[in-house]
Amino acid sequence: MPRSGPTPAGLVPGSRYGLPMRLGVVDVGSNTVHLLVVDAHSGAQPLPASSHKMELRLSEHVSDAGDIARSGQDALSCFVTECLGVAEDQGVEELMAFATSAIREAPNGEEVLTRVRQDTGVALEVLSGEEEARLTFLAARRWFGWSSGTLLVVDIGGGSLELAAGMDEDPDAAVSLPLGAGRLTRDLLHGDPPDPEAVRAARRDIRMRLAGAVRPLAKAGAPDRAVGTSKTMRSLARVTGAAPSSDGPYAARRLERAALADVVRRLGSMSVSRRRTLPGVSAGRAPQLLAGALVAEAAMDLLEVDSLDICPWALREGVILRRLDTLR
């Protein structure tokens, strides 16, 4: 499987190998559009310089036919333009831009890409679900290192769930499923709080869809380390007692399956306003937290994983690392 990732979208040609450079990555996700600026060079750890994001929630700007509505297109073009200004102010030398499931699955996705390119000059590259899984796996591998042995990575986004496993930097198995926390909340978990039967039905549906997909991962062998990435995973770990973000990225954080089962039970009867009072849960993520917890619990159960080590790096960092690899 070829290793791939977004190609540069501007601003100027990249630095020569070995010289420090300032890179920017615009990540258009189902929940958030995020510009991450890092200082990096090949062979070194990318160091965050600045972060700029907006909770656009493209999955909520969707028509009955599944198209991204004009309101979503307008907001996206406006924010990408804003990101360009921030990147220029921050001295970004090269900007990469990519989109994931929200645009990948929209019937008018090409129209949205054309609109953004015409309005901003930025050519968003749409990643496949498998590419998402592979790039996220790369980030986790680089963070935890070779001593982790066979690695299993579980990444819950707004629109999709990515799973990957293997011994190398490129996983032996990579799977993407439409089981994102935002999507499931919109499609299956109505009400505040949702009806208990709706929660049970969502739990059954998630597990049925996931059960067949985990088989390829078993061929990679039992994991020596299981890893969770994404804001949803970090929030769930924090709710179960993990260190707060103020402790920095190097604090060890873990999500235990036994503790997660208790959280799922509690969240099922909580209103969104009550979820917002939980530690580590932002106002924007609170509506999706129950769906994310149901997916995380199902994945851990079906993959027979008792705990997940939380990785601060994910897809954006994977994109940056792959770009730095090409400079070799």
C-alpha cells in the first residue's frame, strides 16, 4: 500500500532537507476546521507554534439529499480564507490542506472543493478513510516508538471511526467505518437526553456494524499497546480521571474499559447541559459524548482491549510527518 498524504497547497516552495521550516496544516473535519502551525525539519519532532480553529460542524449543514448546504460552503470558504491570513502572519512557509468524511461522503463534495478553490486558491485534498487510518497510525507509532511492538490505534472522529494495527510505521490493517460521534448523534440519538430504547438500539447498531470490520485487525496479531486518539477519546479519558490538558502532552493518560462502561451508563441519562459540567468536556463536544462513548466501548469490547493509552498526536501530525519524510 503506497504511503500517501496531502500535497502542499501553498504558500511557497518547501525548505531544503535538514533546514528548519514552518509548516501549516488545515484540517477540514466533520466537527472542526483546524489550522495547526508547527516548526519542523526532517528527523526532528514537530513543535507546535500556533493553533487556530472553528467548530464549523459541516455535518449539520446538510440537506435532506446529503449535500453540504450553501451556508456550510460559505462558512468553510470564509474560515479557510481566515486560516490563510493566520498562516501568513505566522510566517508559514508551506501550507497543506485536507478534508475528511464530511466532504468525502457528500454528493456535492466536488462542488464544495471547487468553491473553496475558487474563493481561496486552496486546493483541499480529500483523504480516503483508509488514508486517515494509516496517517493516524503513523503519528501514534512515532509518538510511542518501536518499543510499543504491535500497535493498535482507535480514532473516533465526528464522521467516521478509524482502526489500524501493525508492527511497522505503515499498518498491516487499516479500516474506516461511518461510526463518527457526530454522525451517530444526528442519526440515532435524538432527544435530550435520548430515550433509553434509542440508546440501546444505537448500541446494537454500532456493535453489529463494527463486529465484521474488526476481523482484518486480528490478523495483525494481539497488540502490545492499544492507543486511542481524537478529542472524543481525550474527553472520555478525562471524565474517567485522566490528567487535565494543563498537565501538558507528555502526561500519561489512559482510558480504562471498566471505567468507560460506568461513564456510558451515566451519560445515557444526562442532558447536554449536564454533560458540559463534566471535566474536560467542551460545550461543542458535549452533545456527541454519549455516541463517542458507545463507539469507544464497543471497539474496546470487540477488540478485547482493557485500556487505551491516549496519544496527543493524530491525523494532522501524521500528515506533517509524512510530508517531512518526503524531504529525505
